[in-house]
Amino acid sequence: MFTIYCKNVGGRKFDRYFRSWENAKALLMQECQEMLNHGCKFCTKIDRMNSAKGFYEFQYELITPDGEEVTLSLIDGHFSD
């Protein structure tokens, strides 16, 4: 298993892959704080186990000063082979 840190800014998507969920979360939190320091506005936060879907959800949603939507999220990844 691995963790995918997904960053979506106005439809421009960037993915980073981590062995450690904690390292991915630390980077997400750091980048979220930097965006808030540069004028982004906080919208919502999801931090819960989704029992119905069987996975953990961790996500922040922001709006840039230019009005672009930002989503920062962590997704569990699994190899299929």
C-alpha cells in the first residue's frame, strides 16, 4: 500500500506518491498553510473513516484569491499485480 497526495488547483492536477501516510499528510498540511498565508480562503475539511466505502478520507478545500478551487487530498493506493 502507498499514499497518493493529490493537489488540484483550478483543474490542474499534481500527484505525489508516498510510502508513508504521515509524510504525505505533513506535506499536505505544510502546503495548505502556505496557501492560507498567501491569501487562500479555507472552505471545508474532511477527516474521517468512510465506513460505507471502506476507506479513510482526508481532504482540504480552499479558494485562491483569484477564485480558483483548490483540493488537497490523500488517497490510499494499492498495487494490482
